[in-house]
Amino acid sequence: MTAVVEPAAAAGEVGAARRRKEDARLITGRTRWTDNIALPGMLHLAILRSPHASARIVSVDVRPARRQPGVIDAFSGADIAEIQGSLPCAWPVTEDIVHPVRPPLADGFVRHHGEAVAVVVARDRDSAVDALEAIEVEYEPLTPVLDLAAASRDEGLVHPDKGTNRSYTWIFDSAQAGTGTDVADAAAAAEVTLHRQYIQQRLIPAFMEPRSVVVDPGMGEYTIWSATQIPHILRVFYALLTGVPEHKIRVIAPDVGGGFGGKLQVTPEEMIAFFAAQRVRRPVKYTETRGDSMLSAHHGRDQIQDITLTATRDGTLTGIDVKLVANMGAYLGLVGPGVPILGAFMFNSIYKVPAYRFECVGVFTNTTITDAYRGAGRPEATYAIERAMDDLADQLGMDPVELRRRNWIKAEEFPFTTVAGLVYDSGDYDAATDKALDLFDYAGLRAEQQRRRDSGDPVQLGIGVSTYTEMCGLAPSRILGALRYAAGGWESASVRVLPTGKVEVVTGTSPHGQGHVTAWSQIVADELGVAFEDVEVLHGDTRTSHKGLDTYGSRSLAVGGVALVEACRKVRDKARVVAAHMLECSPDDIEFTGGAFRVRGTPSSAKTLADTAFAVFAAHDLPDGVEATLDADATFDPQTFSFPHGTHLCATLVDTATGHVTIHRYVAVDDVGKVVNPLIVEGQVHGGVAQGIAQALHEQAVYDESGTLLTGSFVEYTIPSAADLPHFVTDRTETPATSNPLGVKGVGEAGAIASTPAVVNAIVDALRPYGVDDITMPCTPERVWRAIKRGGAS
Amino acid sequence: MIPVAFDYLKPSTVEEAVAALGASEDSKVLAGGQSLLPVLRLRLAAPALLVDLGGVPGLSGVRVDGDTLVIGAMTTHAEVASSDLVRRHAPLLAAAAATVGDRQVRHRGTLGGSLAHADPAADLPAVAAALDATYVVQGPAGRRSVAAADFAVDLFTTALAPDEVLVEVRLSIVDGWSTHYEKFHRMAQAWAIVGVAVAVSRSDGTISGARVALTNMGPVPHRAVEVEAALTGAPATAEAVAAACVSVSAGTSPVDDLTASADYRRDLARVLTGRAVCQALGI
């Protein structure tokens, strides 16, 4: 048997706009969400949360709750004080970081609205919720520390025993690092100086599926289902925090309905459910309500950014000096301290600047913790530099695109070592920008803007520019180590070829909406010459995939996808030996083309992967030294980050009578390197841009003066729907990454990083004739209206 | 998101409903449930008894009774918005009903439920006020009529007694008026920050009659009678309309909250009233 039919994948799956395999089950819900898990004898948890932002717990009496119908157990922090320990922070960014104890269940004090105080375990969820009302808690309210700037000056203490609210101060100085000169010298010599303070408002990730956890204590062999982004990391922490040996813990992230970084956490609820299951020796489930989620799942952003640009009169940047105050909330989250540090390398963005200094102070307040949220540090940095560049262009009387073009790294200058010490491997900022300007009709919109200004139109038009890059594909383990992150950044993949030639992939990434099952199938199809449909992707279960570092930081394809390619190539090498044996030639005479192993010069003599798989399975006639499996593992640790970039342009129409903003045109040209599935890339760009627009226009978590979260539901915390968003014009340039064999970069966060400054720049641009040079996000109609009134121009 | 346990009754006549309400110390009427159920699920209210009007025949539908348009209290927003009779005889109400909530809410929520709930941010009470609607309510002593102006008493409070049920809304058919509902909100599908319901008539180049009512500019719908007077007899020009609307916020008491401040709402009311009148006039 030598003739083979060409496999369907011969035309190339990578690059095809495949519809996602997983969507049918995700969209219909005919799948296993954690809350769908039902185990025999399973009990349900309800959690009583603090109504106070800061209080001493005088007493908690759970006994009345234990007497309620259906209740099996009720306990408070004092009941598990001996075993509950402290929730982890995996990123203590400085040696002397102040890291307060964070018990999963409050013990003695509560330090933010919504902190877990007591737990009821009952036969059903209704009974558990009802019984919460019987718990008696006496609080002694304390004065909460809420204002971030005041907190940074230690005006009131969140943790009085620590003596300060300042968790850490982290500094990068290009003069000290040897990557550039001194910003003080740049300031002294500056022909032009621009200083701005921008506020990164606090956001709530608002993933679609609320968090849920099921713990089955078995007979000392724990199985945990959790709606998490990080099943592998969670397993390690369960072992470290509970003392249960790691091999007795299995963590499963079944299908997970979104995360945006919000499920990159080891949560109080996960630990509380574990302790509850230990106490009652039965499976327990906790599923949060939306209200609980908004109160207690970690928040994002929340920084005060002071940025100073120095430049020459012709618009050449000479220095960037950044001072951040970053709100940690009441405690440190899993990677919370590191979030602003990820931004430290991005304020210089795509620009050549000789001097750079960055200083960040992480500060405690009596609020929910902050941690990773789509972009994690990079959207904040990009916002500040891109807002400041538009403001500098205005100050210099230059076109904002020309100012950027004057300063950005040229295509022929890559690889380029930045003033922050990163090596950008590739990029073409001129190409992306030129394409965007063309799609946008930049000149035409500028002319329309002038017409509206000249005629005094009550509806003014503004144009906002955002040329961004970001560092993603987290991450080179050595760099993470140097930044004091506790874990590495490698990723793993296993490929198993079944006897009939079907392929199972085990990935260490943990998709929660990204479409890995589809993209990974496309990669395998091309690498092994099998059909897209013949690949199954297994993920999110530490029993089937014990090695992995999960999904966040736009890392899955750029790290996990590369591991997958390497595993496929190992399989291919093995199959090549088998094919050569079957074709009675030397492996050196075999080439893999058209999806099959062919004898060089005699392409009709060929074996497919399936042919070799069955031969391996039968094992009747294997070459000496060849094992009877066609499996391979690979682990990839990148040498550097990946650096997607792009140009986003936004035109807004601003109703100057009401302050209402309409996005008139939005163009996004992104360069994410080689594309595996353009449909998935498009979806990521749309979602990211929508989320960035949401920060610009709509979303903000608000606490009142007592520290009560006012935006506790989607009535007050206004996330946009499709009806609130414009038509997006999207396109790409393709500059392959040179840092990985796939040439891919990340795309998951790019839209959210790029879009926010584009939108705010456009609003400010519309209103410059009114004397407006900043509007604090979100740019609600009232804030825009007030800015116009305050601007005082006619 | 789990309500406190409650008793539930689904009567088949209004009389039964009224009797049940009268017999209970702590009951709520359940119509479409689009406001009540979220409140229960958040445990902001915990009534002992819900009396569901969904099983009472004859409470929904639209008909013309002489020179009056009659809309049953259990008619859904979607039915109001799409009814040929409402669109012909009360286009302002049809237009406003089409802006309520989202599609799901409009197919569950009812006209009577919205009016009886008396949320100051709800669109339809101001529309009913602008149209001088008459509310027919039924209690133990039978039916009585309440003028729209008297129905809304305060925030979430109406002239309904605890044992009364709103059964229908009656609108005098007045032809030849043109209308517009201007709703300003931050997000599609969100509550109105301010809404303006306008009905105007014109003869030649002059405004011959005007009715203006505001949503969310105080605890109850605000009928801007001074603006109505200023508009009446004014030329149908944008300048004259703007001048007549300058003081539309006089006498209002809008809330200052997370969504918008009171002074912003007042200025919005001025701008939006002018726009609504011009829109209705087609200028």
C-alpha cells in the first residue's frame, strides 16, 4: 500500500478562519460549568460578608445558624484559625515588601466591604442563604482608609500593626540600569516639558460566568473543580496551603466562562470550600452571585499616574519620568504587586527615548484587592504615554501622528534594545500606522473637524491616536525570576497519536473562552498531516495535564502553541523512522510534505501518520530501538516576550450641549505576527477594543465615603452591550516574531491596551477649542459636560 | 440572589385578588415581575404574599371605547409598542414603551406594573402624565378613577390602597397632536437619566397647544405647566422653542446620585425639552 489520498489539511490549516470547535457547547451551555457539577451527597455553601470597610470583629455567633433547617455546619474564621493560614502572594516585587496576613475567612478584623466573615453549609443553596441571616456578628466599626493619595501618605492605616500603608516602592532608573541616561539631566536641558496626572479608575473584570468551586474530599484524595484560569497553579497552592500532599489533589477547570485576569487568583472562596469539605467530609459547592462577585472577586487598574515628558522644540523626546501610586486594596493578591511593574517596561512604548525613570508605590486601602485585569499594567502605561503624546503634540502645535513618527523605532532598527532594557525583536510601526490612516480617512476627518469648528457646530468631532506595543507571551522564566515572581513562564504540551491515527493533545494552557481547542487543532493538523476534525485537545485537568502554567498574559499561543509545535515535531521524527522502515528506506530519505512521509524523489511512495500509528500500535515490525508509542512531550520556555503592536484611531462626535459621546469611526490595525486563526484574532480584537472603550466611557467601581461599594450590580456598574459599541474596522499587518518558531505574538490583551487612550484622546481633541485638556475616566456625559463648562471657552 | 420564602397566590378574578390583598398584612401584586423580582432576589423586600395577576382574564389588551383609548394594566410593553390602536391614538405612549428596558423586559413587563411601581426613572409615568391619562383602580368597594396627576404620590408610592389593583389606563383620543419622547441614558437599555414626553399641536406657524412632562426630575413625573404655557402661542421656530424651555426645571427636585448630579439633570432637561418639542414639531 503506497498510494495515499492527500489529507484534507494539505492546503494548510494554520491561517484558516476556522469556526471554533468549542462554541456549540459553550454557547448552548451543554457542557460542564463548575456550577453544573452535582455529586452524590453534595452540600452547598453560603458566605456571610462584611458590611463594613474596616471593623474589629467583636464576636461572631454561628450557633443560631446551625439550628436552621437544612444546615449541616456553620463556622467563622476563629473556628478554622489554626488551619486556614494566609492566602498567597506569588509576586513579592521587593525584598522588603509589606505583606499582611490574609486569612481566607476574616479573623479579628475585616478590612474591606465584602470580606468573608462566616460560612453556612447546608443541604441546599436556599437553606444556606436563609441561614446566613441567623448568624450574629458584632462589629466595632473603624475609620476606613479609602483615598489612595491620602493612604500613600499614611493618613490612617489599613493594617496598624504594619505601621504603614506602603507595601513597596519599586524603581527603575535607566541611568542606574545602564540602559539610558538620567531623567534629571533631561529635565534640566529640556526645551519643552509636559506634566500630566492621569487617573486609572478601578474596574471590575465582570467575567460572564461567576466563580464557582466544588470540593470533593473523597477519602483524603481531593478533587476540586473551579472556575479558574489557573488549575495548575491552584493545585500547587492547595498543596502548600493545606498540607495535603500534591499527588492527593486533583484540580479541574472544566469549561470556564471568561476570566479577563479576574480568575487568575487563589481565592478565599476556594480555600473556604476546601476547609468546609474537610469539616463535613462531604462534597461541597460554592457558587457566587453576581453581587458577591463584584464585591469580592479582585478588581483591576486603580492607579494615580504622574508622567513628565521632556522633549526638544522639534518634538524629539528626551526623557520620560513616571511616578505611580498603585492601589493594592486591603491585601496583596496573587500577582497584584507585579501588575504595575509589568507596566514599568511599557511607558516608553514604541519610542526611542534616551532617559527613563519609573517609580511605583503599592499602597493598601480598605477596598477589595486589585490584581490582573486584561492587560495588567500595560493598558495603564499605554494610556499614560499615549494621552501624553497627544497632549505634547498639542503643546508643540504638531500633528499627533507626526510627533509619534518622529520618535518611534524604525522597522530597520530591530532588534531594538529599549531604554527600559527590553529587546523588541520585530515591528513595523510605519506600516501599521499608514494602513490605519488610510482606512480611517484621516485627512478627510481632519477636514470635517475643521468644518465643525468653523461653523460652531454643537456636535464637535475629535480624533484620537493610539500607537501601542505591549510585552506579552508571559514569559521567560529567568526574567520572571529576576522580577521576583515565584514561578516560571514555560509551557508544556503532549501529543498522543492513537492507533487509528487520531490525535490527542494535552496542553498546559487553560482556555476560558480563547478557542485553544480550535487553534491547537489547526496547528496539529498542519504539523502532522491529520484532519482538523481528527484532533482532540485536553486541558484544565491536572490528572490529564499535570504540567502547565495556565492562561493569562497573552501567553497561550506564543508559549503553549510553540510547545505544541515542538511536541508535534518530535512525534513526526519518530513517525519518520517508522515510515522509513515501512517504505524500506533510510529515514534520511523521507521528507514530510503534503501531510505525508514520502520517499524523496518518489513522492508516490508515502505513509501517513495513521499508517505509522497503526504499525506502532501493532508493533509487529518496528525498527530496533523504537518504542511502541507515538507520543511526545515538549516544554517551551521563551527567551523573550512577544511584542505585538498596532495603531488604533478613533473619531468621536461630542454633543457639547449634553456631553454625550458617540464613537463615529474606529479603526484598529494590529500586528500580532503570524496568525493561526484570523477569526479568533478578530474576536479577540473586538472584545479587547470593547473592553478598552468601556474603561474610557463607561465603567468605574465606586466606593462611598464609608467604603461601601456602590457599584454592586450591573445597574450601577455599567458594562457596554453591543448596542453601545460602534462598528469596528479592523485590519492587520504581519511582521512575524523572530523570537519563536511560529512567528506568533499575543493578541488577547492588545485591543484593551490600545483602545482606551484612542477614545479619550478623541474626546479631548474634540474639545480642545473649549479649553479642555483632560477628562477623568470614565468620560460619562456629565463629566464631558462639566469639562466643557469648566473649560470656559465659548 | 435567592428571595426570602413567600406565599404565592394566582387568583382568577380581580375580586379574589383584592380580597387576598386585603386579608394580608404584607403583600405585593405581581404583574410582569420585571421590577419586583430583582428586588426580591436582592432581598431588598420580603413580602409575605405575592398575588400574581397573570391568571386574571381580561386585564390585558387594547380597545377603543368611544373617544377613549383603553389599555389593560397587564398589557406588556411590547404589546403597547406594537399595537396599531396605540400607535394611531397615542403614538407618544407607543414610542416610549419601545424604549423601556430591553427586549426581554418589554415582553414581560407591563404598563400597569410600571405605573403602579412608580419608579421615578421609569418612562411611562411621565408619558401618562403628559397625556392626562385616567387610571382605573379596583378595590373592595368597586372601581374608581384617578387622574394621572393624582396617582403618583411620591417615590415608589401611588394613590393605590394596599387592597387596590390598577386594572386599566384610559386616554382621551386627541387627534392632530404630534409627539415625541426624548430619553437620555448613559447606556442602551439603561434607565433614563432624564426623559421628556412632549405633545404639541400647531396651527399655521404657531404652537397652539403643548404638554410637557419630565421623567426622573423628581420623585414623581413633573408636568412642566409653565413651559406649556410659554410654548402655547409661540412661533414654531427653534429659537422660540428654546426660549420657552429655559425654565423647564423650575420646581423640579432631581436626585443627585451615581448616575448624574441634580444640576446636570436640570440642564439636560432644558436641552432635551427643546429638542423634544422641535422633534415633535418637525423643525
